[in-house]
Amino acid sequence: MDIVLEALTHTYPGGVTALQDVSFTLRAGEAVAIVGQNGAGKTTLVKHLNGLLLPTSGTVRLGETDTRRRSVAQMAAQVGYVFQNPDDQLFQPTVAREVAFGPHNLRWPAARAVAATAAALEAAGLTAVADRHPYDLAPSERKRVALAAVLAMETPIIVLDEPTTGQDYAGVARIGGLVDDLIAHGRTVITVTHDLDFCAEHFARVIVMGQGRVLLDGPARAVLAQADVLAQTDVEPPQLMRLAAQLPWGDAPLPLTVADFVATWIGRS
Amino acid sequence: MLTLDHVTYRYPNTERPALRDLSLTIPAGQFCAVVGANGAGKSTLAYTLAGFVPHFYHGTLTGAVTVAGLNTASVTLADLVRRVGLVFQNPYNQISGTKFTVREEVAFGLENLGVPRAEMLERIAATMQLTGIAALAERSPLTLSGGQMQRVALASVLAMQPQVLVLDEPASQLDPIGTREVLAAVQALAASRRITVVLIEHKLEWVAAFADRVLVLADGALVADGPPAEVLASDVLLTHAAGQTRYTQAARLARAQGGWPANQPLPVTLPQAVAAFQAARP
Amino acid sequence: MSEQFSIFQSRPSRLHALHPVTKLVLTFCLLAAALLLPGLWTNYLLFALAILPLATLGQVTGPLLRAVWPTVLPFAISVFLIQGIIYPHGTPLFSLGPLTLKREGLLLAISGTGRILMVVSNFILFALITRPDTLMLSLVQRGVPGGLAYIVVASIQLVPRFRARAAAILDAQHARGLETTGSLRRRLSAIVPLVVPLILSSLVDVEERALAIEARAFNHPGPKTSLIEITEAGWERPARWLLLLTVPVSLGLRLWLG
């Protein structure tokens, strides 16, 4: 299902307008990254996707349903949200039970819940620690527990809020692989990130936010090349695009991945 | 100057040492980066330099750690925190929780040190300027974003005028240009005031751009030590799953596919990559 | 404001201008009076003659009443029901169907509510007019150990911090499909997923906060200074001693009249 935002404006009770007249459609199966400076409204925006926040004006529709008409828990079956801080949700004595909590809330039959939990643990690289207490794990591992907990709910749409923060190289690669996998299975993945390389390598569409407004919205190659617009919101193009910009690249497509870059560069030579 | 002499450390009730027989010397004013996979001991090293190991975390520490002329085990934590400023990875854990504005928050450490009020005001103004948060002075710390909070934490620590500054993954919270500004400010400070900087970071492009020296930790031990151009291009990082910058990865792949002269060193920064790829064109 | 870590309200009032320790002593003496003084209606009188005028002086009457009301009213109702009606013995006053209001129960309910009213409003008034940081500093300057001072201060902040944390946890668990409205059974089963993260993350929070203030030289020996100017009028010191005299007076009145 699609998520449609129409003239979304959100003003916090303190008077700060975090989002100003935002409109776009997130289509089923898309991989979308939302980038922008700290305080641009990225997290505020994605919290509207599952009803955690409701618009001050404008509408957000999940499929046919206005998010005002459903509770967050009801929309949880459609939209999985991985929070930045995993400690806000961990309460079970083992990782496995934590991951099984979502399926339990969705009232799945036992067989399905068990299978989904196992698959999620595997995808997040947590099978080895499934019986450990989440608080015995390092913070970066706890983050993956939170991720697995949402994966297990097998929602068609997944929102990741800064998924790579605190992860090491291997952790980022694993999460990237996971995103690719979800997209390959037709799920919609939306991420807020300021890791532009991670963004370029896994997300086909990029939305750039600045001061509560959408500055750019389009295919990754086109959007991430616009260094001057990105700079307005404290963002820089990914490493390889910056490199290509200083090499005689001609009109070859700009590189999103290392393989892209080398193939084009060798091809041009 | 910082010295570790055969330092081994175990957290309480653990078998595996978090730091294994580490020996190194970091001269004053050096901008030193520490990289490695999660669990390699980077944060533990940061805590050890700041004296939280062993004073806060207890456990078993063998070997000698000398910071700014003091042996960390034989002085109190209070003596050390003045000399070593530590900016944590999660800025929300760094705020005092008792201050209503950013300005007051930055003042907290100075109040504890008994700095006279007039001097406090000067130092606060200077560090807020340096870290780009002067405009946030009257805001409540709790309404700030992660990146803004990280800058407040840095300003608070810098106001205490430490001789050593340890930064634990600043890029994880800051947006790209924010990271660049903060690291540039820290680098300038290191040069002008001879502050030793220890940067713990996963994003190697920042290490490549700012560090004078890179230490690679794996499993608590030091496995590489040298200038960024050398260490970040080497295989050691790959062996210990510490990653590479995209520039290095691209050059490596090009080399594997025959599009790179065998003798040309692998670049680690953007300028190096531009020069290297241009030179490598047939 | 849900984003605040304390309910302190800054006002240009004479009450706010008092030294933090004076405010602490005042609160302590009122607490002693509330707990010790005999009489059924004493606490209500104290509330009307001490708390309300002080709140007016401090320009925080509105916030005080808004904070006190939702705490005291449910308590009053439940103690009235339990003591007044459910408690089996005593002199019946009047009946309504199967429920009989007893005199002794009613008196207990009135005095219990009065005590809660005083204790809660006293504490809230203190939090409304006292800055946590200047209080902490003043205590440490007077030789109170740093850890204890921090705990005293942290206790003022506990409720707002918990509330902010609880809101974040509620969001996170809702997003995992936890329903917290509807049937009683559903609401009861929502308790564990809400309370456990609150406790666990608060414990982690405590350790991390201890580390954080340590890193900011909180335990540095020697006198501390303050960015916010802490003033103490000349008459405050003797006034504090006078106030403290009310404690043995309250005690005496209890022993003599109680």
C-alpha cells in the first residue's frame, strides 16, 4: 500500500513548526531515504507514517485510511517502526522473547510466530545470542534486537530511524544487506539517515529536507549530485560522487556504489 | 602526553580482557584516531585514558597509564577529569539534567571546578562560539536534536580547558557538515593549544581527513599504528573488519580488475583519490 | 511542558529570590507541621493559610493547583470509599442502599486526605520555586556529600523525567502493536511492557548520569561557584532558625494535645 502525505504541517505544542506543507507519495515497494540536517524535521516526518504524530493540518493516508482514524497499535501491522533508541522498548528477559513480542501482539498462530521470530533473528545476526538478556548486550547489538523485533512483524512497510548509528563496518553492511533483501521481497523501506554512503548504496529514491520543507525529491543519482542544495541542509554528497565530480566523468551516470564507480571508470578508460 | 605501558584490563566479573597488553605513547598536540570493530576495546581505551577505568568501572587494571604527568591509578578521578575531557557517544547521557538553558549547561563543569564567575562567562562564550552553538544559548537542552546536543557536550567539555580531549564517535550524531565543522574546530584547537585529541570513530573518511595517526584495535590489542595514508590503506583493517573509506575500496577493486598500476598506493582521502585516479588513467 | 526535567517555574517573586536552603527549611518545617500537628481540619487550615499565600507570593498558584488537584482528588475519593464505606465497624451516619457511611471512617478519610493534601502541595510548591542546580550547589557548599545532594535534587526531577521516558516507551510499544485502551484485561497486560522498560532504562540512565556528572567534575574537591547568582538576604539566616523552632513546637503540640 502507498503512503500519501498531503500538505502536511506539524507544529509542536511549544510553537515550533517542524514540518511545513510537505506533500509526497511513498509507493509500495520503494526504497526511500530521507536526509537533511539535524533538526530539519526528518524524525518528525517519519513519525507521521504510523500515526505516532498526527498532522496539525494536512493529511497522511496509509492506503485508503487517514492516520487520524486508527490507533498506532492498529497501524503497527502495516508499518513497522524501528526507533533510534532501543532501550525504550526492551523489557523481555531474552532476545528471542523480545523479538517474538510483535508477532504476539498481532495474534499470529504459534507456528507462524516462531518462524517469523527465527527468520528475524537470523537476518539481524542475533541467532547466537537469542537466549541472552538484551541488557547484557552492547548498545549496538541492542539496536539490532530492536530491528529484529520489527522485522518479525513482517510488515509491508518498514521505517528505520538512523539504523546505522553506532554500528561498525560489519554492522552497517549487515543492515544494508537486510534492506536490499526487504526491497527484493517487495517491502517498502523508508529510512532517516545521515550516512550518505549507506543511503546511496541501498536507496533508489532520496528526499532532502531542510527546515521542515522538502528541498529535493527524486532518484538518488539526480538528488545526491546537487551538492549546493545539499549544503543548505548540512549534507554532503556520498564519497564516490564527490570523487566523480572531480574526475573527468563526462556524462556517464554518477556512481552510487563502489562497483558502479569502478565499472564506469574502467569503461571510460 | 599520554602513555600506556603494558596495560591489560578486565571489567568486573569478566574473563576476557577488554584491553590486552597495550603499550603506546601519544605526544602532546597529536590528533590520534582509534579504529576497530565494535567490541575491540575503543571505548574502554577512552575510559582508561580519562581514568574512568579503573576509578568508575573498577575491575582489574594492570600496567601503567600516565596522562598529563599523572599515573591514573594513583590519583583520584577528580584530578583526572580536569585534565582529560571525554565527550560520550550518546550526548543525551552527558547532560547534567539540572540546567535549564544551554549556557547554564556549559557552565556546569566550571561551577564544579570553582571557576570565578567572570572567567566562566568568558570561557562559555568562547567555547559556544567555537562549537557553533552561540544561537542556542537560551534553549533548553532537552529540546535539542542529537547533533546540537553533541555540540553542547563538546562545548561543556572544552570550557573546562582539558589537556586531552577524547571524542567517542562524534559523527554518529552529527550530520556531515556538522561533523566537518566540529572536527575542524577541534583540530584547530589541538594545534593552537597543544591539546592531545583522541578520536574514536567508525567513519574512516573523518579519520583520514583529520587524524595525524591511526591506532587499530582488535580484541583489546593494538594491531596497527601509523599515519592514516598507511594504516587506512592496509589489509589490517580488512582482516579485523574495521572497514575502509570508499576511496580505498574503489581503488582496491580497480586494482583487482587490472585498472590500477600495481605500485600506486591506495588513496584514503578525497584529494588523494582525485590525484591517484587521475594519475592512474592510461 | 513535557520536555522539562523539573517543574520549576521561573518568576520574579520574593519567594523565588530566597536562598535555596531557606526554601528547603521552610518546606521541611511545613512538612513537620503537616505530619505532627493534631486536629482534624489542621492540614486544611495549613493549606489555606500557609501553602496558598506562599504560592500567591511566588506567583505559582495556577501551576500548583493544576499539579495538586489530579493527585489529591483520586486519593481523596479512594480513601473516602475505603475508610468511609467499606470499613465495616463504626457508627453509621446514613445509608444509601447497601452502602453505609460510618462516622469513624469519615473522620479518618478527612484527616488522611488533609495530610496528603499538605504533603503533596508542600512538595510541589518547593519544586515550583526551587532551581535544582542552585539547591544542589548550596547543599554541597554546606558540606552535604555530593551524592546525597544529587539524590535530593534528582527526587524533584523524578516525576517529569519519568513522564518523558514513559511517553517514549508508550510510543515504542504502541508501534509494536501493543494496545493500551479497551478492555481491562488488555490494559492490565500492557503494564509489564510499559513498566519494565521504564525501570530498566531508568537504572541504566542512573549509571550513565552518574558517569556524566563525574566527567563534569561534580566530585571535584573545593568550593563550587555558580553561574546563576545565589543571593541570601541578611535576615534569612536568623529566619531559618526561627522556622526550625516550629518543629519542636509542632511536636510539643502533638504530645500535649494529641
